[in-house]
Amino acid sequence: MTLRPLSRTTFPDLPTYPEKMIQFGEGNFMRAFVDWQLQQMNKKGLFQGSAVLVQPIEQGLGDMLAKQDYLYTVLLNGIMQQQTVNDHEIITSVSRVINPYSDYESYLALAENDELEFITSNTTEAGIAYRPEDRLADAPPKSFPGKLTALLHKRFELGKKGFTIIPCELIDRNGEKLKEIVLQYANDWQLGDAFIQWLERENTFCCSLVDRIVPGYPRDKAQALAEELGYQDHLMVTAEPFLFWVIEGPASLSERLPLAKAGLNVVVTDDMTPYRERKVHLLNGPHTAMVPLALLAGLETVEDVMNDAAYSVFVKKLIEDELIPMLDLPKEELQSYAEAVQERFKNPFIRHELTSISLNSISKFKTRLLPVLLRYQREKGELPKFTTLAFAALLFSYRGDKIERQDGAEVIAVFDQAWSRPESAAVTILQDESLWGEDLTKVPNLVQAIEGYLQQLESSGSRAALQQLI
Ligand SMILES: NC(=O)c1ccc[n+]([C@@H]2O[C@H](COP(=O)([O-])OP(=O)(O)OC[C@H]3O[C@@H](n4cnc5c(N)ncnc54)[C@H](O)[C@@H]3O)[C@@H](O)[C@H]2O)c1
Ligand SMILES: O=P(O)(O)OC[C@@H](O)[C@@H](O)[C@H](O)[C@H](O)CO
């Protein structure tokens, strides 16, 4: 069947909006997260604006988006509040994509538009980085902060007001980091005190935390979906229905960018730390805890874990009995977040591979779970048994003969060395401060507990070791 291409010719009645946001990044995440949210505000008549997208690197989706008149479909698939969600929507909140590598003039011309008020970005964890070779005269500077500095400088020269800048990259304190690099370029490029004062006075750099699982283009189901939709869209994006965006910024932002007013799960706050802690410990923590135990039992995906009677109890108990009690946020709020997380983990429409989460599991355990284990021990005088079993399973899985380890060479070398003497492996690993930042053999009973679980894992396997606890 020949299908109509997705375009404004095929759908002449779709709305258009003036540009109010500059967005660095045209990838799946931003289109299903920020632009999808602009669309929800527009539908409620609360924003009436679009985003002009800037390709952060030379290769990108700009040409493909242009062929579709910057339209694409977001497919929301998952379970939310016990209801199955299976929605699709053509997104009309992207006006165009500028490739600054082929059209630097149009990029700098953005500085002239008074209606542009917001700047967002997601340039991956690699994007917010200082590149000493960048110069103001480059067309464009290669780094994202370099490009941004050039645009801000042009805006300053025109005597215009600044922007509210909200980066979405998954790095801690992203807004502060971006501002730091922009200021560094301002100094290195000798852009003058007046520009630095304008940067400080006229621009607000917000830190933000994003949360939505976006698997992207549904390759395996693309043809069937096209037939169902009745048009051909080469840029459709699948996402889970859940969304959360915490923006650390001025309260007035809620009025200027009325995301919450549009019913979206967005919080503007003066301190995002508790939200970051909540996500890191209650979402990323259980991910990291389930990986070694479940991989050792032959499970493959997060959904497999949630569909397994014993392993899903492990996740629930870990969250409710050990993680939530150690977090300093209202318990009801934590409980409802934890329930949403478990629903998201069960999403039957998303194949989330445990091996993809397993990358760099040692440093993830250190930030996501170890602080909770230590606090639990200090406050309760005993070890949290599910977290401790997960810790033992992690050390066991790093013996190297059970599952493939995906970690830095130095980390793997520490484990190879320790496991060459199995009788002292637990002590050697636990006392290694390069792994944990402290000597964990000093934690009361930890060595004995880990050694006990290691023996069980060796003699009867992960499932049996878990069954003993539940
Ligand atoms: N997909 C998800 O579920 C999800 C959820 C939350 C956060 N994120 C984060 O969002 C980021 C993008 O994910 P995606 O799914 O949109 O990927 P994607 O491949 O669709 O898009 C990547 C985007 O990053 C830009 N980019 C890539 N390398 C860059 C570099 N070195 N410098 C500057 N820009 C660069 C690309 O131009 C593109 O716009 C990831 O880093 C991920 O951590 C993703
Ligand atoms: O992306 P990582 O490898 O740091 O962590 C794996 C998952 O915990 C993570 O990708 C979550 O699914 C994501 O953070 C949800 O917003």
C-alpha cells in the first residue's frame, strides 16, 4: 500500500506558531519531551509558540525533518495509573531546524528575534564541554557552549534582552556547568566586562532534571504503524507516557512557561536536590540493584524482572523497606513515585535490556545504592538485606566467569586481581577505596554478610539466594 507522506501538504489544516524557544538538539528525546510539552501547552492555548531547532553537530536529522515540514508523530505507549496508554499525535511545535554548519548566518540571526525567550538543550552527556580550540570567529564554534556564547554575544551587541536557558543534559547541575563554560569563553575570547555583566544580569541559567524513557524510532513495528496511522513518517518517536521535569529556576517561570498549568508533571523549584535524589535512588537505584541478580538468573530485560514473582518482590521490598525509609522527602510522595516507577518498569511496549543498564555498574552502585546502605546501617544498626544481597551479586558477577562485565579497564583489573584469591576476594574488594571512596570493611558486619551471600550465590545460585530472603 502506498501511503501519503507526512507533510503540511498532506495535512494543510495543522497549526503553526511563532518561534519562542531555541532548542539545541533535534534528537528523539527532545522531540518527545520538550517539543511534545510545547504542543500540550499550545493545545490548551497557554503558550502559542514553537521551537526553532539547532543541530549541535554537523550530521543530524535536519534534512529529514525539513522533508516532513518539521512534523513528526509521538507515540506514547505504556501503562500509567493502571491504564494502558496507546496514543499518537502529530507534533506541530517545531518551526524549522537550522544547521549552523551550513547556514551560520541564519543561526546568528536568531539573536535578532525579540520573541525568542527560552533556550533548551540536550546534546548528550558529551555536549556541555569546554573545547579550547573554539574561537568566536569560527562559523560555527564546534562545542555547544561555544555556539551558545557566540549567539549570546550577538544578542548583547544588538542591545537586546537575554534568555532563560534550561539545559536537559543528564549531568548534575547542568545549568551551572553550562554557564561556567560560557563565562570561560567570554573570558578567553576577551568579550569584555560589559558582556559578562549582561550575561549575569539578563540571562537565567536553570539547572534541570528530566525523566521520560524514550526508546525512539519503532524500527520493528514501523510498517504496521504507518498503515495504522495512514501516512508515512520517517521520524516517529515512541516514548513512555510518564514524564517529569524539575526546573531549578525563578517562580515566575511557571507563568512564562506554563507547563504545570497545562497539566504537565513539571515542577519549578529553588532546590532540585531532593528530586534528583529521589530519581537516582528510587529509579536508577533499583535498576542497578536488579541487574546482577537478574542477569545471574538468566533474565534479560527489566520487564522480565517485573514479570518474575520472586524478582518483582525483590524490587518492591528493596524500594519500600530499604530505599524509601532512607530518603528525606515526604513519604507519601516517595511512595507514589515508587509506584509509578514500578509501573514504568513493567511497560510491555519497551524492551529495556539489563545489559544496557549494567554499563559501569560499580560506579553506579557507589552513587545510587551505597549511600543508602551506609545510612541504613548507621541508623538501624543492621544491614539492609536486599541491598546487601544485590551488592554481593554485583561483586560475584564481576568475577568475570558468569556475565560479561562492562566497565573501565582499571575497575576490571581490581576485580581480576581480587578474585584470583577467592578466599580473600570480599575483603580485598570491600577495602578498595578507589572503588568506593572509603574502606568498606569497616562497616559493621558487611564483610561477613557479603561472604555469606557470595557462598550462597556460588553454591545454589541467585534465585535460591533471593528465595531465602523473601
Ligand atoms: N532516550 C531516553 O530514554 C532518554 C531519557 C532521558 C535522558 N536521555 C538523554 O538524552 C540524550 C539524547 O538521547 P536521544 O535518545 O535523544 O538520542 P538521539 O541520538 O536521538 O539524539 C542525540 C542528540 O544529541 C546530539 N549530540 C550527539 N553527540 C553530541 C556531541 N558530542 N555534542 C553535542 N551534541 C551531540 C545530536 O546532535 C542529537 O541532537 C542522551 O544523552 C540521554 O542520556 C535520554
Ligand atoms: O542511563 P544510565 O546508564 O545512566 O542508567 C540506566 C537507567 O537507569 C536510565 O537510563 C533510566 O532509564 C533513565 O534515567 C530514566 O529517565
